Amino acid sequence: MREIGDRRDTQVIVVQSSAVEDARISGFCSAHAGVRYLLEPRPGASAARHAGVGVAESDLLSFIDDDVEVAPGWLDAVQTAFADPELALLGGPSIPRFTSSVPAWFWDFMSPAADGGWMCHWLSLLDLQEDVRDVDPEFIWSLNFSIRRNALESCGGFHPDLVPAPYQRWQGDGETGLARKLAAAGRRADYAQRALVFHACTADRMDAGYFCHRAFFQGVCDSFTSIRAGNAAQPDSRPDAAWPVVARFKGAVRRLRALQPDTSPASREARRVRELAAASYVQGWQFHQREVAGDAHLLAWVRRPDFIDTDLRVEAAGRSAYDASMKELHG
């Protein structure tokens, strides 16, 4: 924080997504020159990001999450990359910082990345190991996400992301939706190896329950993406075969079971976690599909072109008022 906040050519904004101020966070910000504290009562990470954009003075915007630490040289790497006027979006490595022992089964969830290196999307970990020009924008994740203001605003901002549990039906595909729109608009994304952040991998994330939670969340996000792409939400009465993503994941589980016999307790446990996570993914997909299929208001929300000034409280209140009016109408 000191390295960034003391720079006269930067503005640091810490957005707390809450209706009530946390004195520890606001006090921390006050104690650091060049750091501004902002309280954002609208629920969801995307609302907090957009609130920061609203008060930021720069045309270059960098977003990090509250569980990352930027490496020395991160800011220089970002600014150097954006010296190229054609660049719209930039990301970099997110390396794990483990705070507890790591279960042996976890390493089964590491996989090769398309551009080389490795990744673990379950924990938003990525290391392509060298600079990559014209990287797929979907490799730029919100915990290390730098973008030109005109690119963000022209594409309608971030899609709904990390919404609180009571608003789960309003969840969207976050920075993925924005990245896809940038790609469709022909805007270039790069990956800079020096733009490095460390991502906290705490004990509660080294657990099958967390992976299942993450998979459910991904199912909701992918349903949102699918509907925006023009695939209508299927009624709950349709068989799973009518839902391509669900069918694909169930097929993956069947193939997983058909693999060679387990050779160690760790691999058996990894297989068990994968099966549980696959089931959770299907549940998340089906949950969102059912919610959208039965609610024209929610379907219109999913298809919105711009989410910058939205407020989930207003959307939820609108739905509640509609339900109340229908109940009164039909006695």
C-alpha cells in the first residue's frame, strides 16, 4: 500500500462494500497519504468496483481484491504496459500465498494454461511464466485487472459479481462478461509477468466444501453467460439433456469414473472432490435457469447492456412489489 499510495501519479481508492463503516478500514486509509476510503452500500463486488470508478480521476483503472498483495514493481509494470495506446486490458500472475498446510489432493486441481504455464481457476491462481501479447481476455481476472476507462465504460462495466447470498438470483458472470465484450469489440488484452500479485489461500479454502461452493457459483455464472448469448432459460421440467452445459459436466463425471483405478489416497480424494464439485456446478446452473425461466424481470436483468449504475436492492424491491401486486390481484 505504501509503495502505491506514496506515488504522486496514482490515486488509491479502498471501497468497502457495506452499509456500515468499518472503523479499522477507514482508519487504516486515513493513516496512509494518498489513500481514499469509500463506503458503498449497494450489494455486490461489481457495485463496489463501479463506485470506485465513479470517483477515480484517472483514465487508467486497476482493480485488486481484498485478499491479494501486490508485488514490488507491480505498478511500474502496469504503467509501462499501458504506454502502448492500443492496449485496453492487462493482467498478470496471481501466485498462492498459503496460510496453512495444503492437502495432497489439492495439486490435482492445478492444470496447464492455454498459453503455457499453469493455473487453478478454483482459487484464481495463474502463472503464464512470460509476457503474452494478445492474450485471451478471459485470462484477466478481477483480483489483478487493469483497464482503460473508455474500454470499461463503452462495454457497460462489470457484470454482477460476488453478490450476497440473499441476492444470489441476480448474480452474473463478473469480469468474464466484460472481457467477452472487450474481445468482441476487438480490444487488445496483454499479460505482463511483472504485474504480479499474491493471493491469500487460507485454510478455509483448502476444503472440499469451498470447492463445491465455488462450483455452484460457477454454474450460476455460466447460466447467466449462456442466457446472454441467446440461449433461453429452460423450464425446470426439461430433461438435463436439454441443458448442454449440465450434460457436459455429467459426462465429465462419467468419464472421470471410467479412468484408471486410483493409485493413492490423494488421488481418490481428488476424484471425490471433483465429483462433489461437478454436482454442485449442476445445481448452480439449474438454480439460475429455474429462477430466470419463471421471472421476466430477472430475464431482462440478465440481458441488460449496462450494469454500471444498477442497484440490487432496487431490483429485488421491484420483484417483491410485483409479487405482492399479483397476490392481491389473484386474492
